[in-house]
Amino acid sequence: MGPQSAKSVLAIAGSLSIDSVLTQDGRHVTAKVGGNALWSSLGALIAGNAPRIITVVGNDYPEEVLAALVAAGIDTGAVRRIDRSHPVRVTFAHMADGSRLQPVPREMIEALPEADRADFIDTTTLPDILPLGSPCGSDVPDAWLDEVDFWHLPLLPLARHRSMVARIAPGRGRLQTDCPARSDLIGDPFGRLSVTLGAIDTFLPSTSDFDVVAPGLPVEDILFRLKAKGARTVVLKAGGTGVLIQRRDEIFHMPAYDTPAIDPTGAGDAFCGGFLAGIAATGDVLEAAALGSAAASFAIATEDPLTLIAVDRDQVVRRARQLLAEARRIGRGSPIPAGEDLANPGAANS
């Protein structure tokens, strides 16, 4: 994607977190910044378009993190501070086999030095606290409904997700969302998703979401059921195996970029941010997925999301071109037609 005379206005409404992590090599890292709004915003940034963000932070959330985002061109004018400790705190344990535990089990925390145990706080199981760090419809500035061209909602509690969709969908911008919180979908995932699916332009869940809410359901059935419940376009993230893209009546597979993984945390959100920038620049879901996957490849190669600010966008585009060339229609194995060159958007959008 080359320079644009007038970039689309992007906005992302999600959460910022303070994380504590047990690494594969036995280290424990505390007070690590993360969160879906941070990773997805940086994914959009390195894919070529700095977004606006809407989020809620506690009085102890590091001001220097917000300052770094502003310096990178990300608009934080709709970040709301609340007078309490930051409500979104997450613990992860990365295991030797590549799996991840969240929250970190009590017995693993008790094995840490006593001075560090208190930092391993996980609010994701506290339904009275966690939502305080998520935006709702009333946090969206009125003016943005006329100004924003493309919106992304990362994972939010189901009630907040619905509130945001109800606020944004009637406006002029195109809306994409990740899957709402899995815990809110268990029991009737497709029925609960159907409330908002018809108002969402692109739905970007993960196979891991359905491993929890609909275990054992084949991928083809997931895509069919989502479409039957009103989904327009679905991009199903599948971790290291890549993504499945439902475009009109066709399904494509795009592999993940092959790069050593340091920490997979945030990769799915970086994908969504890169996808947002890509769909804004090209209008094509395959090109957008290629940019999203390229952005995710840089996210898995770092433990600190803020290091993404320094990523060379030309490298992101080069990886995206390679991924686009490797995409295949499922069941046919044929290459995707050359179509539009990523360096020259607008030539062959579909």
C-alpha cells in the first residue's frame, strides 16, 4: 500500500490491561502493559494508519504509555480515567509445549517469591470489576459517529459489546468486531451472537473462542452457523495455522507468516488492527487479512507491545504480499488471482 492523499479515519474501542506473566523460560514479568485496545491500535499503526482509541483506565495506569501512543500518532482524546485502581489485570503462564494458561493457577503463583505474588492479580473472573475497564456506547463522542470511517471492537463483555454496536452501527462507518467474552456466550453462543451479527460488517472471532463455547464443532459448521445467524463476512483466526476468510460464497485459507514466536499474547488483536487498516486502504478482505497476518507476525516476536511503534511499515507490506500470494481457496488449491498490488491500492478492489 502506497501513500494515500487522505487516509480513512479509524477508531478502536476496547480495553487496556496491566499483565503479569510467567514465561516459557521460567521468568516472571509483572506490571507489563497490554490489552486488546493497545495491541489492535498498534497493529493498525504498523499496517499504515494510526487510529483513535476509546477506553477506560484507572488512576494508576501509566501515563507514559498513553504519551507514547500520542507521540506515535494515536489519538487518545476519548480515553476516560476513573478514580480507582486499573480494573483490567490479567495473568498468563506460557507453558513449554506452547500452550497458555490464563489465569495463572494458584499453585504456580504460590511457587513465586513472596514479594512478587501480590502482583499476579487477575480480574477476568471478577464480573463486578472487569467491565469497569471496558467502554460502552456512551463513551463514543457524538462527533465521531460522523467522522470515523472504520471501527473495530476487540473482545468486550457481551453487554458492552451490544451497547457499542447499538451506538456505532447506525452511523456512517464500517464496523468490525472480535468475539465478545466467551464466558458470556457459553450455553447459547450462536443465539447470543445473533443479536448483533447482522449489524456487523466483518466478524473476526478465533477458533479458540469456539473451542470454549462450542467444543468439537467443525470449522465449516462454525462458518455456516454464523452466516445463518446474520454474519456478513467472517474472518476466523486460527493461531499458528493462519486464518479462514469467508468472502461472499467462497472460503479461503491464508497461512500465518513463519517467524519465531517469543510471546503470542496480543497477536490476534494485532491482526484485527492490521485488518482494520487494510480494509480501509483496499476494501478487500483478502488484502486486509494479509496485512493483519503480517502485523500479527511482528506482535508474536515481542513481549512489549510498545516496541511495535518502531516497526518499519515497508516490512509489514512485504510480509503481507507474501501471505496474499500463499492464500488458497479451500477445496480447490488454486492461487488467488493477482488482483490489486498491495503497493497500489484501488486498482482491483472487490
